[in-house]
Amino acid sequence: MTTTIKTLVLGSAAGMLAIGGAHAADLPVKAKAVEYVKICSLYGAGFYYISGTDTCIKIGGALRIDTAFNAASNYDVPYWFGGAGGNNLYTKDYFNTKPRLTLTTDTRTATEYGLLRTFSNIHFDFAQGRESIAGGFVEVDFAFIQFAGFTFGKAVSQFDPQWALAKPTIASGFFAGSNNATGIPQLAYTASFGNGVSGTISLENASPYRNAGLWNVNTFIVAPGASQFTGAFYGSSSNTFLGNAAGGNHMPDVVGNLRLDQAWGTLHFAAALHQATAQYYTNEPSGHPDDAYGFAVSGAVEFKNLPTGAGDSLKLEASYAKGAAKYVFAGTVDTLGGGRFAKFDGNTVGFGYVLDGIYAPGGQIVQSSAWEVSGFFEHYWNPAWRTSLFANYSHISYGDAGNALLAGAFASTTRGFGTSSSSAAASSAGVLSGTSNNFDFATTQVGTRTAWTPVQNLTLSAEFIYSRMDQSLGGTYTGNVVGKPAGTSYAVRDQNLYNGAVQILRSF
């Protein structure tokens, strides 16, 4: 502070002397330009030096206005989680809106150990139906430090490909394997081997993105027609759905990858080890299942500047998971779905459950198996207009042992479907009968987005998505569905869903 005051005083005095000298000599004096901001060209456009340091900083952000139609949220997620939307009620929202302001800071310093970097972003959101009239909430997606090859903090999972944040969609609820657009806390180390080849090993926090939940089939699980949000029953806390019998996180997920970055595109191979810890069978003296160790593997490729046109790209990915379902069924639905998918249409219903595994009292965890394939193609008609096509198929199964446990639970009125926020107070919400007892479940999605950039850093886009719920149960579900007559029977069938969104994005 003292140094600053001295500088100001001396500068003012020197200026007065210069003015006085000019009058005495009656000669014009041209003031020397003062460089208030020194540009830093080491790391690309937008960086400048922090005064008095050798650290470069870039401050940016974006303002985004979203409107989604026939969707469970402004993230353009299909209505397939029950509640007013999934139950196809008149009282559902026909559209959702959300303005979002994003602010980012990126600092970089060259050191003898390599680049020292910090990055963070903060979202200021207002989501329809979540706040009061003038309310809002703050969201931190990324906050990490990188130094000497290490990454500390909340960053994109090392399981995800290089283009994880560059998918040509509006919807973050579109399934495409692992997707953690809001980052995962991690400790990672990356080694570069030259010629664009690198490898990373990482310890990552499994909650909430990676924990799909476990179910003790001796208790109730959330019913197809239950409400989506009822306090802790389907709250914003991760995996609070009725029936979730997962215990605490006992160890982080261990993730590794190998990557290739070239002018033509990228290659990415990843694997992860995931631990699932169950709660007690009934209470502490009753014991609990052993921890179950699952895994996931993934391969992805990106082709840039295709023969179809400058800027065109094709992205492909395939993943498989055993006892780690959220590496396949991911997206923004992680803290909303938490296990159940359900969609009613007239007197029919389609539903399924995405869980890491299931178990019965005295038994061990029976792990799920899941896999997916996805693709994204984007074509530039000209520098201002571009259109993308994207598709995904995701599938989960529980095998013969798991199907037997599920069939026994869903045929019972003392367990199976429930409606309460507490397992201890849960009441039966119906039974499943006349089925094949095959609980295989899948989702298929196909979508397109067209974007227009009339001027730099301003993009207007529109998106449409078709989704299908495929399940192998058949038979009849009889139960109490929110907003529908109690005790009604519904034929279990595949379901079709349609949703879309428009967006205005101004980045700076």
C-alpha cells in the first residue's frame, strides 16, 4: 500500500514539473503512452499478465438462455422418471426455462517443473420451479489446480474422451456413456510420451456420478408411478430414492486412460475400478454383504475435418460396465433418476431400473451388466450454419440370479414397489404379474441439432430428440399411480418419448 501511494505521489509531481517546463519553453510535450495491460501471447488469445507477476490470466464466461419442451428439466431430459411428466398428467410442465450466467478464470505460469495452471467456473442459475420469483442458485462445475503433471480438484473424469465437453447437443440429459459435465473431484497424474501420446492414472470420488445405487430386495423400491420429488424420497441429494441400500464411499474409483491427439482427430481408451458398499441386511447385528468390485472399460475415436466439409467431425464411443452402471447410464439424470425409469401412456407403462447391483438378506451383491454405443456427426453447411445428428443405445441386465431376486420381490405385496420416503414406513404401490421375469432394460435415443452463429460468439440453436424405452417384462403392473385411479392395471409395454429445446448462447 505504501509503495502504491509513493508511486502515485511521485508520478503526480513529475507530471506537474513536466507541465511547468512546457509552459516555460512554450513547447508542446507529448505524453508517453502508459501500458496498463500487458498482453500474454504464450497461451493463446485472451490472456494478459497479472500486474507485477509472470502469471497470465484469462477471464471469460457466457450467458445462456434455455427453453426445453416436454422435458423433465431445462436440460432437455425426456419425461421418463415418473411424476407428473412420466405419468403423462395434465398437470405436468409443458416447457421449462433457465437463464444461466457462467464466469470462468484461467491462470497459467511457466515454472521449472512445467506449467502451473488453475481453472474454475461458476454458474449463476435461475431454473423454473426450483426457486422463488427472484431466487437462484450457484453451481461450481470445475475448480482444479494442475502442476508438474498432477491435477487436483474438480475436473472432467479421466474416463471420458477428449471431446467430452464438445458434444454437438443442447441436452446434457442425452445418454452417451460416461458424462460428467460438472466434473468429478480427483487426484490424477498425466504423463506425456511424445507424438501426441499420453497416459493418466486417477483417483476419483464416486459420489454422486458413479454410484447407481444398490437394492436390498427384501425392502420396497420406488414405484413406477410415484412422484419424482417428495423431500428425501426423490430430492436433489444424490441417490436418495426409496430402496437405495448403498452404504458410504469406502474407496475412490481408480481410473486410467491412454490417449492420442493428432491433427486428424483423437483416440481414447479408458478403464475404471468401482467399489459398491451395501448397507446392513436389516441392522448392524444382522451383518451385510461383502463389498463388490465392479469395473468399466471404454473406447472412443474422433475424426476431424472430414471429406464432407471443413469443420465436420465424427465422434464414436462404446463402453461396458460390470457393477458400475453409471459409467454407461450417465448424464444430468444422475441426481434425479437414481435407479428408476418409468413412462405411462394411457393404460400402458414402460419401466426399468439402473442399479449397480441387488442383494437379499444373507446373500451377496449380484452385479448388473451394462453397455452402450453412441455416435455424433456434425456438418457445417457454411461458417455460420451447422447441423448435427447423434444417437445412443444403452442396455442393462441382471442375469438369471438377479432376475430371480427381482421377480420374487415384484410379485410380493410386502416388498417390491413402494411409495413412502422411508423404507420402514413404506406401503405397497402395486405388484407385477404375468411377466417373463426378464428385467433387461434399454434406452434408444436419436436426435438432431441445428445451430446458427450470425456473429462471432453468439449462437442460436434448436434440438429435437426421440427416445424409446425398451424392456422385456411384458405382463401387467397393478398399483397406485399418482394422478390416476387407484388399483388400475397397466400393460407393460415399450414406450416412445419426444422432447426438444432451443438455446441462445453468448460467450465472451
